[in-house]
Amino acid sequence: MSASQIQMDPALPPRESWADINDDCPIFQSLGVLSTRSAFLVLREAFYGATRFDQFAQRADISEPVAAARLKELTEAGLLEKHPYREPGQRTRNEYVLTDKGADLLPTLLALFRWGERWVFGDGIRADIAHASCGASVDAVVTCEHGHRVPPGELRFRRNPARAS
Amino acid sequence: MSASQIQMDPALPPRESWADINDDCPIFQSLGVLSTRSAFLVLREAFYGATRFDQFAQRADISEPVAAARLKELTEAGLLEKHPYREPGQRTRNEYVLTDKGADLLPTLLALFRWGERWVFGDGIRADIAHASCGASVDAVVTCEHGHRVPPGELRFRRNPARAS
DNA sequence: CGGCATCCTTAGGGATACTG
DNA sequence: CAGTATCCCTAAGGATGCCG
């Protein structure tokens, strides 16, 4: 067992025998909404401030039909909300804004962002996301509820646990 | 501007005018390897301890051709390494093990795992990943290099920064 | 401006069968 | 056991055009 693997609770049966291996997996369920490239890109633009149809299509560099499909799916899945609004003197527009559910994907997107910087761009960093009030770069850090930074190799998978509160 | 959006460095031009908006984006580049559901599932199983072809196909619940395609792509992309090995008295087998590059996706997978638990399963938690030495649940927490836990709304996007070290 | 309808091409992925 | 080959179906996504 390598140090990068997650330890399995010794009380668990071998994984091959698990029923509903994907139905019970939160990663698999998350992929139900997030399995396409364009979904990630639309969410990226939502975090970067896009709110209108055109902005999503243009900034994510996807076609309008794809933007329409993604915005609809993400809205139906509850990650975005569609708000009609009207600026004074303008006609009614729609804006798409992140819900709490959508906004909670920030750590996922940030983790992906950082991974790409480290392993695709290497030292040729092109962009950065920082803590506005102190200026230091941010990352998604594996941390336990007791505040410990947890190295890979100290992770253990459990089923139906009593959550540590 | 909502609290869930990432602030843009005021010195930056409007995003619509950026050239190579995707070429320079680490998220987009990461999606080059990770845009399919099966790629996430194969990596999930690698973290859960799978090393052999059969294990990946069976535990991820994907067909053999798909498993073969994903293992090949992930190996070529440097996330997995294929090692021939031989147990005493057995014939030669291949095992696929996470490289440092692949293992570094753990925060991403963990963030997705936690998101699914919170928003798909809600309170009906089915599984948990914990800090083995203290028992507390772990999560991918947005943290800056100075150790601050950074709330959404305090994030700022910069281009070509001098990294805070 | 903010979409949707249509058409087309490519990619993802299952089933089955076969091979070293 | 560890794949590959073939076939087929569906999903992703671009291009174009239309429409309120």
C-alpha cells in the first residue's frame, strides 16, 4: 500500500463486494452535474463574475447552444439561479447567479486550478488566486475538523460513520 | 458583485478582452486529462487501492475497453505509472500506481467527495474520510500560505503575480 | 441581446467476442 | 488475468440560422 492511497477501514468487506458502489459514492454523484468540460468552464466564469448569457458563452469560449444547455442544466441542478432584472430604462434581462450549492464548489475548482498550475504550467505560473486581505496565495488544503493539516497516507475511509462533530 | 465571486485585480482589462482565455487557464488545462466521468472514477479507485486492470474496471463499474482507454491516457499523461511485477511463483502482472502528479489530485477528489456529501446526500451521510490519527473528518479547506482560512469573498485573482513565498 | 432549433461531427462508453 | 477488436448507441459540442 503506497503512501498516496487512502486506508480502508479494516472492518469493511473487500471493495469488490460492495453493492451500489457508485450509487453510494459522493464523487460519482457529483459527476452527474459536473461530467462535462463546459460545465466546469461555466462555473469558472460564474466565480469570475459572469452573470449574463453572452458573458458565459464568450468568456468560456463555448458555443451558444452549449452555453444554453449548461446554464439550463446547472440551474435545474440548483447550482445557479436565474433572476430576471431590469436596469432603469433598459428592458428586462436575465442573470445567472451562483447559489450556495454552486458557490460551495469553490474548493473543487480551486484545487483543480492549483493542480493545473503545478503540473501543467510548472514554474511558468500565469495566474494566481490570493487572499485579498493579506496577499498570500491560496490553495485547497486537506484539513481535519480538529484543524490538523493531513498528509496523504493519514487518511482513512469509513462507511456510515458517526461524524466527528 | 456577490460574496461568492472571486474579485478581479482592478489592474486587469475586462475579461472579454483577454487573449487565450482558456490556454492560460489551469482549470481548462486540467480538464484536458480529467474531462470524463471514467477518468475521475479510475483515479478514485487508485486512491482506494486498486492497482490492477480488473480492479479498476470492476470497482469503477466501467467496461473493459473504457478502463483500458482511461488507464492508457492517464498513464500517458503521467498520472499513473505502469509497473510490471512478479509475485513468487506467479506470472508477470502489471500494476498501475499513482505518480506524484496523480496523487496530487487528492484535494480535488476530496473536495468533490465532500461537496457530494453535503449537497447530494445531505444529512444521510454514507461514507466519510477521516484523519487516521485523530479520527476527525477531513475536508479540502481554502487556506492561504499564511495559514488563514479564507472565506469566499476574500479571494482575489491576479495575473503573472510574484508568488508570495 | 438572449436565447432555441437544426444539422453535423466527434468523443464517451456499453456489449460482445476474441487473444496472449 | 489483462487486455484488444468490433459494433453500436448516446452525449458533447461546433456552425448556422432563426426568433422574441
